[in-house]
Amino acid sequence: MDLLTLIIAALTLLAGAVVGYFARQFIAQQRKDALELKAKKELLDAKETAQKTLDDAKVRAEKILNESKEEQKERERDLRKMEERMAHKDELLEKRDADLTKESEDLKAKFERVKQMREAIEKMEDVKKIELEKIAGFSEEEAKKQLLDVLEKKYETDFLSRIQKLEQFGQGKLEQKARDILASTIQRLASSTASEVTVTSVTIPSDDLKGKIIGKEGRNIRALERAAGVEVIVDDTPGAILISSFDPIRRQVARVALENLVLDGRIQPARIEETVEKAKVEIEKAIKEAGEKAAYEVGLIDIDPRLLMLVGRLKFRTSYGQNVLQHSVEMSHIAGMLASELGADVPIAKKGALLHDIGKAVDHEIQGTHVEIGRRILQKFNVDVRIIQAMQSHHEEYPYETLESIIVQTADAISASRPGARRDSVENYLKRLEDLERIATSFGGIEKAYAIQAGREIRVFVTPENVSDLEAKKMARDIADRIENELKYPGEIKVNVIRESRSIEYAR
């Protein structure tokens, strides 16, 4: 019984195991089928989505392609319209060119007819003039002179009034001509050397000050130009005003005065004249310091202070474009070295070299060569005769009396002959400006004269008590005639004679 029970139990267990196994296999198969069905569904959905996306892309591509075709067609239409307009313009230009050609030919024909008529009229005028001279018994020039003399005496006031009207009418044209001449001159002389020796730039903090510097109707700038003897150029250059003059001392005085006026802010004619006078004092101080510095640099401490003032003036003088003070200091060093090597007197050679061109400090005020002027200056200050002998022979105007005189002449040749040290054109240019002022001041009644605008204008101030308005007009013509006869120059030179009356009284 127990065995049977065990057999039944074993069979039951075996049957349960078999049933469980097949049940698990069935469940696994069901799950597998479900997963495969899900995967197939997802794959089908993905394919549908991809097909939909592809269809949408095709639609958008077709739309973009159609838009591109429409845009291309629109551009082609615009190009065709543009080509039509250009063709129309070409036709108009050709027609206009033909019209202009025809007008030009008509003008040429009219010009020839006018020319022939003018020649006929001139011939008739010549015949009429000859007949009038026979009848009157005077030549044209004699009759003209007598008539002008009578009219001049009788209608002097009317002449002056008429001349003033003509000047006012032509003022704009003259100013434009002056600007053109100045521009042309600047272009011809646009080198660094010419700029250094003729123009100084003054920096201003604001361009608004330019109007204040010019003043009402230009009276401030005219007062500065008259007081300092320079030309003040106010143009479109930002933050700067140019001062032009061939005389460097005048330029420095004007520069210092203008800088002080800008700092002070009170710019009016009376203040300008006062400031210019103060600037002259400052420049005199700078000249003294330059002379003392030059003597100290070359090791000479026993030179008369009055001579050093003249030496300092050479700072503002050039010779063929070379600064004379720098040239003299350089010569002094060279002369000292040569004297040391040759056994000569070193201090005498140095002093002779430093003072060799001292006559150039005042040669525009005293007649004679700068060597002769320099000798007279040194003799006046009781300078050692050996120094005078050393300096007087550097241009071979006097014989070589000492070894030091040969050394000074040699040092001068060495300093002046260096490449680029001197420029003949600059010296000739400055000489022409000096000649202009010399001719102007040779007339009576002249207070002062300044050559400005790079020698294109000579500005002459006359004493109103000695020269009348009509005499001033005559003087301008006479000065112009002398310039034409005595000087050679390109272009034209404007002669500007200024007569200004001032009445001054003091309230006490």
C-alpha cells in the first residue's frame, strides 16, 4: 500500500512537472508572439512616418523650386527693363552729343565773324586816332597826360571815392586770387626745409577760437599782422593756425603773442598790440639765453654779454637753409679740434669761429657785407685783434694773417659743405623777400613794410601825416613799377599800400 502510494505520488509529480514545462513554453511563446507583433507595428508606424516626412519634404522642395523660378523670372524682367533704359539713355546721349557738336561749330563760326568785326573796328579806331592827333596837334600820350593832370587836380576827391568803390567791388576777386597764389606757392615750396624757414604752426584748443582771432570784419587778424609784420593764415586745418613770414624773429614774436592771447582770452586790437610788445621782450630774453647757451656749449666764458645778444639773434637766421647759430657752434668745435692738432691757440680759434658770422645778425639794418659789419662790431667792443684776424678771412675778403684765420676758414668749409647742409634755393627765395622790403622802404613817407604770402604780396604802411590817399595810390603804382624793373619773379606781386589815421588823447 505504501509502495503504491509512493508510485502514485511520483507519477503525480512527474505529470505536474510535464504540465508546468509545457505551460511555461506556451506562455513564453505567447510573449514572443506579442513582442514580435509590437515590433512589427512600430516598424510599420516608423515607415509610415518616414513616408509622410518624405512626402512633406518633396512638397516643400517643389514649393522652393517654384519660388526660385519665379524670382529668377522677376530678375530677368528687371534686367530687360534696365537694358531698355540704358539703351534709351545711350540714344539720348548720342543725340545730345550731336547737338553739342553742332552748337560748337555754330560758336566757332560766330567767333570768326566777331573776330573779323573787331579787327575792322580796330582799324577804324586807328584811323580815327591818327586824324584826331593831326587835328589836335598832340599825340595820344601828351593829350592823355595833360587831361589827367587837370582832372587829377580838379576831381581828386571824386577819384578817391571812385577808386574806393572799385576796390570794394574787386575785393572778393582779389582775395580769391591771393588764395590761389598762396596755394600755388605752397605746392611749389612744399618741402620740409621751406616749411621750417617760412611757416610756424600755433596750436589752439578749439576751432571756435578762430572766429575770435579773426575778429569782426577781420580787424583782429589785421591788427596782429600789422603789429608783428607777419601773415596769419586761418584755414580749415583743425586745431592749428599758421604764421607765415620769411623773417623768423617776426614769426616767433607772432607765435608767442598769439599763444598768450589764446590763453588770456581777451582778443581785440589794443590788447593785441600790447601782447605783441610783451612777446618782443620775451623773444629778446630767448635770444640772450641762446647766445649764452652757445658760448657755454663751446666752453667760452669771457665773451662780452652784448656780443652774446648778437650771437643769440643768429638762432633765427639761416644761410642757404642752414641755421647760422648751429653752424657757428659746429664751426667752433671743429676749429678747436683743428687748433689743438696743429698747435694753434685753441680759444682764439674757437672765438673766431663762433663770431665769424656775427655781422649777419644785423646785416639787414646796416650797409655792407656781413664780414665787414662783423669786423666793425668786434672793433667797437674792443675784441682781441687776433680774434678779428681769425674771423675776417673766412670768405677770403682779407688775407690770412694768422694760423687761426686759416683754421676758421677751413672749419667754415667743413661745416657748410656737408651733404644737405645748405640749399641755394631757400637763400635766393629769402633774398628776394628782403629785396621787396628794401624797394618799398626806399620811398619817402614809409612807416614800415612787410613781404608776405611767400613774396606774392608786399604790405606797406605809410605815415598819414606825410602821404595823402591819392599819393598812396601813386606810391603803390611806383613801387610796382620798380619791382617789375629790378626784380625777377614768377607770377605777380600784389603791392598793398595802407594809410591809417589815429587820433590819440589822454584823459587826466
